[in-house]
Amino acid sequence: MRTKSRGDVFFAWFVYGFLLLMFIATFYPFWNILVLSLNSAEDTIRGGVYFWPRDFSLTSYAQILGDQEIINGLKVTIARTLIGTPLAVLVICLLSYPLSKRDLVGGKFITLFFIFTMYFGGGLIPYYMILKSLHLIDTFWVYIAPGLMNVFYMILVRTFIQQLPGELDESAKIDGANDLQIFVMIILPLTTPVLATIGLFTAIGHWNSWFDSYVFTYKPELKTLQAVLVKILNQYQTSSMVSDAQQMADSAKRLAVSSDSIRMAATIVATLPIVIVYPFLQKYFVKGMTVGAVKA
């Protein structure tokens, strides 16, 4: 076994040190937000809270989660994520499977037709007019229907299916299976990695979406969590510009919370669910992102 030279050891320590610095640079901001959200607002004003809550308090979270508007926004966001994600994955699969067949009549033209939409769009106003003509404006389905198809995800799934051995289809057809049975019993189980990947991306997109709620809905009961939190962040950002005396008076009225503590707690509420879900899908995510790297 070859002994490592000083250069190799130095390079290894350099790489580890660089990765450690990158980890700290990316992780610490989130950790500091969590610490500030768990610290008493009055104590936070004094400053010096960096790594651990100095005066532990859940008042900011009580204020956030006690707001009926936030609770309603959370319900809307959970509903659109749980409904929109599986429907989008199903639609993408149903389109990707036939387009993966090289003998499909007009398959190349259909694929190019979808790819064309990735590079050219009509803009926001024509998009709004189309949604209005479909009677989707100010309805819950305006969150679901437009996101059912993503061309990039379709290409990923189609490429993944094309890499599967063709003998699987042939043997299944010899046994008497039709295309639907092949799709459900063979293709879907084998495409779990890429489906988990696009499912995770789609779920994150639904969870973090706020612009469509601002533009396409007007009813308060249809506002998503992210739209409500953006409103809160803007509201408390404006309130932080008032004088210190006025801010302290406002904090006392709001159960001893400040604009900073509210912003931090709101950020954690919006981010934590995705952070919790990701580890369970990580192994599928890694496999799905390597699609196309190795030919079957």
C-alpha cells in the first residue's frame, strides 16, 4: 500500500477544511435564525445572541401559530402540496412512458413541441387571460392545474425509462400483459428513484410558492402560507423602521415579541417541514439526479 506524501496529506486537510468552512457558511445562518426565533424578544434587542438562546421563549411561535390567517394558509399549502404533487407525478409519468417508445408515431415531433414551450412563453398577462378563460382565477385549482406538467421533469423520466432494458417489455408482452399492465407493474416500480426526485422538487415548488397566490387569488381563505408569511415579513419590516420607543410599545402589545423575532419564527415555520422531509427521500434523490450518467 502506497504511503501518502506530505502533499497528499496537505491537500486532504485543505479539502476537509474547505468543506468544513462551506458547511459553516451555509448552516450557520439557518441555525442563527432558529436561535433568534427561540430567544426572548426583549433579550434579543440587547444583541449578542449567536449560537444558543440566552433567554429561551416560545412566544414568537405562539404569536405566529395563534394567527388564524397563518393556520388557514398552512391548510391551503398542505392541501395543494398533497394534491398537486402526486397528480403532477402521475401526469408526467403518463406522458413520459409513451414518449420513451422510439417507434411511437410522431414521437419526435411531440417531444420537440413540448421542448419548444421551455424556451418561449407568452408572458404573465396572456397566462392570466388563459387561466381566466378556464375559470381558474380565484379558485383552489389555480394552484394545481397549471403545475400538472413540467417539461424538464418529463424529459428526466423519459430518459430514465429509455435506459431500462427493452427485454422487460418484450417478455411482459409475451406473457400477455398489455401496455397499461406493463406501465403499472413494471415501469412504475423501476422508476421510483426518478419519481421521488421530481416528486420532491414538485412538492418544494408547491410549498414555497407565493407569487401565484398574490396574482391569481383574491379571497383571504385561498392565500397560501408563503403568501401570508411574505405579508407578515413586509409588515414587520415596515414596523421595524419606527422609533425604538414606538417599537418597544408595539412589542409589549404583541405579547413581548419584536419584528425580528416574528420574522425569524415565520421563516422557521416555512422552512422546517421541507428540512424534515428531505432526509427520508435523500437516497432516491441521489439516484434520480444521476439519471443518464450510466447506460443500462
